[in-house]
Amino acid sequence: MAKPRTVRGATLNAVSGRFNLPGIEADGDWLDDRELLGEAPPPLRTTVTVERPKTIISRNASPDMSFDRSINPYRGCEHGCIYCYARPTHAFHDLSPGLDFESRLFAKPDAAALLRAELAKPGYSPAPIALGTNTDPYQPIEREWGITRSVIEVLAECRHPVTITTKSDRVVRDIDLLAPMAAQGLASVCVSVTSLDPKVAATVEPRAPHPEKRLAAVRKLAGAGVPVYVSISPVIPAITDHEIEHLIERAAEAGASAAFFIPVRLPLEVAPLFKAWLDEHFPDRAGKVMATIRSMRGGRENDPGFFKRLRGSGPWAELLRTRFDIACRKHGLVGRRITLRSDLFRPPAGPQGELFG
């Protein structure tokens, strides 16, 4: 991996040849709101390294997942969510799952070309491709790199179904692509809203857009005919769990088609990072939070077992599910499962030889 160097406060990535200025440009993210409040933005210098994979579609056979294939245009994520289950993936690059995960990013500019080649292969069988399963496809660097949009352009051309998960209102930029796809039953979006409390959200997700901006994105997408889920994930006991009912209410008001939640889970290196965060920001309840998490994870900080890792178990997990179900029934977010079509697929035009053209 190329080693970045700093010149007058800007970091040059030797692979991409790009200078990255200190801090993250706001463009709808938390820095906008913190500046308005007179607060100093969280210091962060980001570098972006170009990654050249040979394929772009990842496959999984997990019984917990509703999809069997996904695309991640980026590795690492500027949003800096302390609970992010993708943090341990940075360890595979000998990088820290902590600050490195938030600041030493990887971009895959050939993603659209690779996708086009894979969709053109004889015998390819279409099924929904999930964007945003590991890191957010609309994190701030998408503004400059535009890799997510280029992937959606290929999928739209091929009439290929896609699901998108994000906690960024930047997704509305692509309504011009998503709305026509949705009209054909080819696209849905999931917007993650963990808390409506600005202080809590700014602490747990320091560089993600304001919760109200995410709800506004839900409203715009729904208004354009794009079916939208709202994900209340993760639910953090004693910190965000009291907001479940209000979040469901606001999601319904914004036009969401459905909602779901996942109790917080702490795989591998995420656990010590999360506990350090608790000790710093919520020392008065850190012990209670961890005790409740263990009660939902079979006495451990994480239960990776299939059918348990996304649901939890025990009385606390069951209570959360009961409250969630009651709130969804009250606000009409039940029985609206979004099903996408795969029968409209057509292979991309043009030779595969254009891969790196």
C-alpha cells in the first residue's frame, strides 16, 4: 500500500495522486450542523487508496441474509459509527479497526466496468444486488468519486434489481436513476436512523448526516415512488432503546414502506472500541449497557451464531421485538414486504474488452 505524505496540511495519496484536505468536507454531513452550533468539527485527515479487484460482486450463503450477492464500492467509512460491524475488516490490511477504518479509505473506481463484465458472462442469473452491506455507499467521498452512482447506472441499463442501505441523505442525488427503476420494481432503499437525539446521534455516528436529513431523504424517495425501509439499527440498550416507538412514528410519517431493527452486536475488535466509547461518553450507564448486551447475546458480548446474531435472544431481546411490533402495527408498517423483479434483466451491451477502457 502506498504511504501518504503531508504537504501544508493536505495529505497526498501516492496511488491516486489526490490531495485530501484535513477534515471531511461537510456537504450535508454532521460537520455542517456542528459548525452552525459553534462546535469544532472532529479532527480527521482522510486518505483514499485505489483498489483494483478482479471481481466486484461478493457472494454469501448466510441464512441470516435476504440477499446472496452484494457490492461495496469502498472499504472503510468516514461516518465513524462506533458500533460498525465492518470495522474488523480493516485488520486484514494491517490497519486499525479504529481510526484507520474511518480515515484510511479504499475506493474501487473500476467497479462499474467490473460489474458490466460480470453481468455479461454467459449463464449469469440475476437476483437483487445489495449496496451498502459492509460500508456506506454514500459516505462523503462518494461526492468526489461517484462510484456508487456509476454502479447504479449499469444496473439501470441492464434492468437489474438493486437494494441500497445507507445512513446518508446523499442517496437522493440518484433519484433520477432510482425512481424509474422503482417504477419497474427494480429498486428499494433502506435508510438507517439510529436516534433522533442530535447529541446522541452526533456521538454514536459522528460524521453521518443529521437524523432529520435522513428522514427528509425517506420522504423524498417515497415521494418519487421509491419504496423505502427505515432501519432502526442498531438499538443500543439504555441509550437509544427508548426511542423505538418515536422512530417508528417518524418513519411512517415520512412515507416509509416498512421498518426493521437489529440489537447492537459487538464482533471482534468492535467490542473494546465500543466499551471505551461508553466509558468516555456514558460512564454513568456503561455497566448497565454491557450487562444488557450480554443478556441478549447468551452471556457474551457477541453471539455470531446464525439466526441469533441479528436478533439476539432472551427477555431483553424479546421485549424489544414486542415493542417494535406493537409500534409498527400502530403506525401501519406491517405486511409491506418489498419484492423486486429479476425477470426484466438484459445483459449489458458492448464487448467485455471495454473493461478498462
